[in-house]
Amino acid sequence: MSKHIVNCIKLKCETEGLEKPPFPGMLGKRIWDNISKTAWEEWQSIQTRLINENRLNLADVKSRNFLRKKMESFLFEDEKIEADGYNPTI
């Protein structure tokens, strides 16, 4: 089985993509077509820190919308996103 290769707009290189879209619908397809496995894994780490540091309840629509906006900014707009107070050197 051949790997799904994408021209990752986040990492600005051609590399391995995700095995399948991470979401249903157009957003999932956009991510699958344009985001690498590496960039997605980086986002998942950031997302976990955002959920924990902001004590987000994923059953809450506002929390899910907050994460979606942060995800789109990180993946598609090359914005630096991180949880407040996160210091990777500690």
C-alpha cells in the first residue's frame, strides 16, 4: 500500500500525509489534502496542552469552536499557537 504524500502547507515540504481525514466533511478533507502527518502530530500535542491548561470541556460547543479556530490558525495560517505559560525547557 502506497503512502499518502502531501505538499504540507504548514511545513512547506512534500512529505507523508495522514492515513485518513481526521474529521468528516470539508475541514477533514482540507487537512487530509494539505497537512502532513508530522504537522498533525505537532498540532495534537499543542491541542492537548490547550485543553489541559485552559481546562476545556470538549462537550461544550464554545470549547470545541475555540480549538477549531486555534487549529485552523496553526495549520493553515502559520500562526504560533501555544498554551499560556507553556515552557518546553522546563
